[in-house]
Amino acid sequence: MDLVLMPDKFKGSLPAHRVCDAIEAGVRTRYPQAAFRRFAASDGGDGFLDAVAAMRRLERHTETVSDPLGRPVTADFLYDSATGEAFVELAQASGLVLLADAERDPLRTSTLGTGELIRAALAHGARTVYVGLGGSATSDAGMGIAAAFGYTFLDENNQPLEPVGGNLSRVARLGLPRKNPLPDGARVVAVNDVTNPLWGPGGAAYTYGPQKGAGPEAVEQLDRGLRRLEEVVIGQLGCHFGQVAGAGAAGAAAYGLKTFLGAEFVSGTEYVISYSGLEDSLRQRPADLLITGEGRIDSQSLSGKLIQGVLQLGQRYGIPVVAVCGSSELDAPTLRRAGFEAVLEVADPSRSLAWNLEHAYDLTRRAVAAYFEKAEGD
């Protein structure tokens, strides 16, 4: 049996390579001689660096930058001196994982550290910087990133504002850097898989603010602030990027990257699948089964996320696709219509979330083993 594995991480419990380990262990209980082809996965969010590092040899550089609340934190970027490409993961400098639960407040947080990390990569000689978006603790529309490159945000009295989400609605004017923020010929590419605009009911504040710690009043304040910033940007720079699909990614850091650094947007799933060589491998040698997965399958999973990309590849090459997840919010008919051969939910509903996270490896291994035992019996 020849199986191809490309799961995403199970957030909060298993990185993608450990999900692969658990799947392999489960399969081998029934098929000890099974052959596996493993591919690193990420949709551009946290885990982006690990996925890229698994695909090619890169230099890893560590910098001390600002965390979401302005405290020092160490964060890495990857660099390929031969191609001049660097890879930055926003979550390492501006991620929710860096904050205690009580510290989560997108009115107070900033992407400054991510800007410092991008700047460090460029100073090291990078000509193209890929920024993986996702897992952010921020909703500052990339003001912090811009601040790292010499932009200032001024209130109606021409006083500089701290580049945090709570000050978005106070921005009256932009202070522009004295020179082009990027070296000549350099470019920034934002890697993400969401399509949310900057503001509005489906925008950054309403969609992602609550998970970052924003209550209803804070969400409304952030949304007003995002609208306000765009008004100022349009007035001074003539940039109309607020309704571009994906501008709301990572607390609208994507908007800031595009507006202030001229970033291009690329799909994280398409980028990582293309970069991984998965399709080339399937083209050269078919597989019996494709196995993908993520911590929780929901409606967004079938809207450009990794498992949809893997599912489409399976359909293109006529290979059945099985997904493994902690839990699924979608019912069986929906999953069958999407094209899955099976979806394995590994969580034990009688146990707490904390227990399931702690035992995710064994739960995954056992669920996969049970699936193949049943399939063999059928």
C-alpha cells in the first residue's frame, strides 16, 4: 500500500510532522509494509516556517524583536542566500501564542515585531520576503509593520500615535518615510488563505476580533478604526485596497503589507502545495490513498484551506482522500458531497478539551488503526 500524507497541524496539540507520525503508526498496525510519502503543510499561518524548512535547506536566523505588547521576544526567519528568498512567520513575533489569556486585547497589540523581522531579513540581503500570515494577536491593520519601516500615524493635533488597534480611529494623517521603505528591487509577498476584506461584517474585526480577546464594543471600535484608516490612506496615498480579498487576514496585517510595503498576495495552500512537490510526486507515481487533516474541520476548511487543496489534487488524479481531525462541524452528507472517502474524528467527546489535546497523538493513531481495520474487514 502506497500512501501520501499531507496534514496540517492540530493546533494546540500536534505539529504537522507529529500528525504524520501518528497516522503512520496507525496504518502500520494493519499494514506493516506500507510505503509513505510525507509532505510538509501549512496554509501560511503558524507552522509556516516549519513547513518551508521541511522542503529545502535554509539558513535560520534569530532576531530579538517586539512581541504584540512591545516586550522583547526572539523570533526566527529563514533565508536562502542562493535565491535571495527569506521566510517570515507573523505568529512568531505577533502571535496569539505569545500572550497569556488575560493579555489578549487587540486594542493594545501591535505587529511592530513582524515589521522588525521583515526589516532584519531585508538587511541580511533578502530580495523577496514571504510573510506567512495567521495566528495573530493583533488587529492594527499592519500599522506596527509600517512603523518599523518609518511610517508614523498622527492624530488631529499632529501628535504621533502608538501603532496599536485601539488608535486606528484616531489616525488623522500619515507621516511618510523619508525614502522608499524597501531596498531597490526587493519585494514582499503575503502568504495566506483567507478572503476577508478589511472592514465590514465579514472583515477583520468582526470575523477575527473575538478570538483575539475583543468583546462586542471593542469589535465595533476596531471596525470603525479600520474604516477610518482606509479613509486616510485613500486621501493621502490613493490606495483602495480595503475590499481586496484577503486584506483582512491576520487582523488586517495583510492590508498594511499591501498598502505600506506594496506586498503581493498569494494563496498559502497553493503556494505550499506547489512548493512541496506533492503534485509532481503524484504525477510520477500514483498513490492508493491521500491522507490530510487539521485540528477542526469547519466551513472554512472547504474554502481555500489546505485540506481542500489536497482534496482537489486527489480528485484530479483519481486518488481517494481521507481526512483526520480532532472534530468536525460538518455533517457526513456535506463531507461526502465534498468528495472525502472518509473523515476520522479522533477526539473523545466524553473527555475535556485539555485531555484531548494532551492525548492527540494516541487518539489519532488509534482512530487511523480502527479505520484500516474496518476497511480491511469490509
